[in-house]
Amino acid sequence: SLLDYERSDRYIDFITVCFFFIVFVSVYRITCRNNASISNFTGGGF
């Protein structure tokens, strides 16, 4: 029973890591798509 719980817990951790990775990649691609405005902001702001 304890072994099954630990296995499912690791599985949930794996799903969480995959979910955050997908979110990160999506944000990264959106950032690349809007690269002009972001480079404008960093170049002019600071």
C-alpha cells in the first residue's frame, strides 16, 4: 500500500513537471513571437 502511494506520488510529480514544462515552452514561444516589443522595452527602459 505504501509502495503504491509512493509510486502514484512520483507519477503526480512527473505530471506536474511536464505541465510546468509545457507552460514554460508556451510562454517562451509567445515571448519569441513578441520579441520586438520586449527588446524595445529592455533596450529603452534600462
